[in-house]
Amino acid sequence: MAAPADKREQYMRSSFPLSASPSSDFTDVLRICAVAAGYFLAAKASLAFAIPPGYATAVWPPAGIALAASLVYGTRIWPGVWLGAALANFTVGQSLPLACAIATGNTLEAVCAAWLARRLIGAPFEFTHPGQVVRFAAIAALGAIVSATPAVTVLFAAGDIAPEHLLENWYTWWQGDTTGIIVIAPLLLAWLRDDGTAGVPRRLELALFAVLLAAAFAAVYLLAARYDPGVGGALTFLLVPFMAWAGCRFGERVVTTTIAVVALAATWGTANRYGPFVFTSLNDSLLILQAFAGTVALVGLALCALTRQREEARAALERSRDNLDLIVRDRSDAMRYYAKSMRALSQRIVQAQDIDKKRIAAELHDELGTNLAAIEFNLRLLQKQLALGPGGEPQRCLDDSLALLERAAHAAREVTEQLRPADLGKGGLATALRRAAAELEARTGIPSRVRCEGAADGFAPAVEAAAYRIAQEALRNAASHARAGSVEIALRCSAGSILIAVRDDGIGFEPSAVESGTHPSGWGLLIMQERAEAAGGKLRIHSAPGQGTTVTAEFPA
């Protein structure tokens, strides 16, 4: 398992391509030389804008370069920082010991700030929420103390800084390093970082932003020349909305580039005594410029971080929504599967019941029916024999027995027909319905009529059986509970469905009574509902007191 330092090194190499090449003595020397050259050139350019006696500037870009190099290549790059700082200070007329002392402070600044950034922000050192911007500003301020304090101290000891200017030189040095870190380090890190999302999709908007920013900057500087310094300084607030625009609409590369351009252009104009930051005292001008540059940088970086945080939160929310949709789809599929399984189970139960009823019907027919028929035959034979002799009481007993046996045989046939309709297998559903209607009329005297539309054949046996059982139950309810004067069965068959409706003109009922379980036909209606659902159909019941009842069942083909 890799140590945490090894993991940080691997992550840095994946984030910054320039640090991904294998480290060797030769590559380290090249990197140190490159950092020294960059530091030296930036320092020479910055010192051109230094306040008298030439030791401090409003923005010190080399401080940001040193921190960025220490974060990308590690603190082993410190010799390049020290060498560049020593050469820069030596070439402005400082003695070698003073130049080395100032360079040591600059190097310690970069090393300490890099150490704090690794622990408080972490690689790849990009701002994903505003709190990181605040921590970075604090790191810059603390690191600048390490550089400004020893540098101003040795210059004061050497007599290059008068006692009355000690504090203002320290503050200017500290503020210049702090602003340089805040402005330059994020800029370099953003452009050196291998960021797959660093592209600029809003190219037209970016072009418009650049044009308007340049126009606003020019207008501020032109108008500042016509007013006194107080009014001219207030005009700089016109540039703040552009920082908000960049922070809210573009990535870190555009934001940091905008901050650097505005800060460096303002510094150049002020050093040349032109623009809204020009006051009678050059020192006052540069101090106000430092406050402006630092404020603009922090506003832009904070808004950029806030936008990044919002985008990441929205992306996380979208991922959660997608995961939730996936979970819901999985659960819905599972529920549909379970519902399908339950319907299949109900259908198997109904089929098992039908098979059991067929078995009972067969037994009734084979056993009870056969025995009753044999008894009837024997009794009729005995009746004929006794008829030859004198009549009397035995004759009447035999007549009564025969009548009872006939009724028993008829009852057995009725039970058989109810358990398994004989005509359903022979003549189909239409024939079975006609037979059931005829038997109802013969048994109860209730006129019963059957209307059929379409060919009632070719349907699944389970559908036909369910339709017949529902009609059979509806007929039974009409005879037993509805006090119907007439009953009508309507069967309509098409290529897509089969519909059966049983209507009676009975007393009707209140549907709420069925739901509460107080109506006598409630169980029969519930059985019809279950039969329809088990066969994949729908059952509708329409009834009202005094208006009869209509039971409608519809099944898919």
C-alpha cells in the first residue's frame, strides 16, 4: 500500500503534465534553471514599478511564480527560487550578502506557503468552494510575512530604509507579495493543470466579455483623467461586475487570466502616472492599487469557486436523480413481475379449481348418476310386475320413490352442469350460455334471452371458462337476490376482445352495501371480480335500487 506522500505525488503527476515526466538529476537541474530564469525575468519587470527606493511593488508576480513552481514540482525546486531571487536583488545594486538574505526570505515564503496549501487545500489546488479561496488568501498573507519581515529587517539594518519609512515599506512589501500570490499562482496552476473541463464552450460570450471589459477599462482610465483622484478611484468599481461575470460564467482559466490582466494593466498605468489610482504620493497610489488588485482577485476567485460548487452540486443531484430513476425502474419492473406472477398464480388456482370441479362432476356423473339410473331401472321393472297384480299401497310407494329418484337425478345433473358446463366443450361459449339461460327459465320461470354478436370461438379456454362462470354467477344472483322479472345475456366477440353482459330488471342494490359486506350477493360479486382479473379481464357492475343490475366483463382475445 502506497504511503500518503506517494499518493499525493501520483495525483500531482496526473493533474500537472509538466511534473509527470520521471524525475532525475538532469531534469531537476533543468527545472531549477527554468524556475530561476522565470523568477528573475518577472522580478526585473516588476521592479520597474517599485516605489522608492526600489525594493517593493504593488504586485510582486515572482511570489506567485515561486509558489506555483513549489506546488507543481515540489519543494525540491527551492534552489531555483533562491537563485532567481538572489540574482534579481543583486542586479539592482544590492550587496551579495543582502541579496542572499532577501532571496532566503523569498524561498522560505514559497516553501511555507506550499506546505500550508498542500494541507489546507490539497492537490490539484483548484477552488471548488469559496472556503478554499479564503484559506488560500490566508496562506498568501502568512507566506508574505515570512518574506517581508527578514527582507525589510536586513535592509533597515544596512541603512537602506529610513526608520520613518520602515512600517510602510514592510506593509508594501507584504501586500505586494500577498497580491502577487493571489493573482499569479492561481493563473499558473489553472493553465498548467490538465483539466478536461477547462475548454471554453461559450466562445461568443467570451469574445463579447473581452471586448466589453477592454472598453470599460479604457473608459475608466479616460474618465479618471478628467476628475480628481477621489472621483477617479470610484470609477474602478465599474470593473467589479466584469469580475462577477467572469466568475459566474467561465472557468478558472478565464477568471484568473482576467484578474491578472486587470491587475497588471492597472499597475502599469499607475506606475506611469496614468489612471484612477494616481495620487500626489506614488506610495499612496500603489497602496490603493494593491487593495484594488487584491479585492478584484478575491471577488473573482470566490465567485468562480461558488459557481464551481453549484455546478458540482447540480451534477451530484442529477446523478442522484438518475440513480433514483434507475431504482424506481428496477422496483417498477419488480412490481410488474410480481403482479404478473400473482396473476399467473391466481390463474393456476382457478384452473386447479376448474380441474377439481371437473373431477367432481365426473364422479357425480359416473357414480351417482349411474347408480340412480340403475335404481330407477329396477324400480320401473318392479312397477311393471306389480302392475300385473292387484293394486294398492305398494304401488303408491313405488310411484313416490320413482318421483323422488327423478328429482334426485335431475338435481345431480344440475350440480354436474354447474360444476362443468357440458355444452362449453361441445358447442362453445354461446351454446353454454343459451343452455344456462334455458335452465334458469325452466327452473324459475324467469324469461331469459341470449344475444350473440361475432364468432364465439378461438378464444383461450381460460377466458371462455371465466366468462361462463361470471355469467353463471350473475344468473344465480338474478334468480336468488334480484327478484328479476327478466334476464338478458349479451355476448359480443371481436378479434381483439370478448365482452359479456348480464342484465336483469330486478330490485337492484347500492354498490356501497357490497363494499361493506352487508349485501347477500357480495361474495358472489367478489368471486366474479377475482375470476375476471385472473383471466386478464375487467369486471364492471352497475346497479342502483329499483333500476336492476348489469354485470359486464371484458377480456382480451
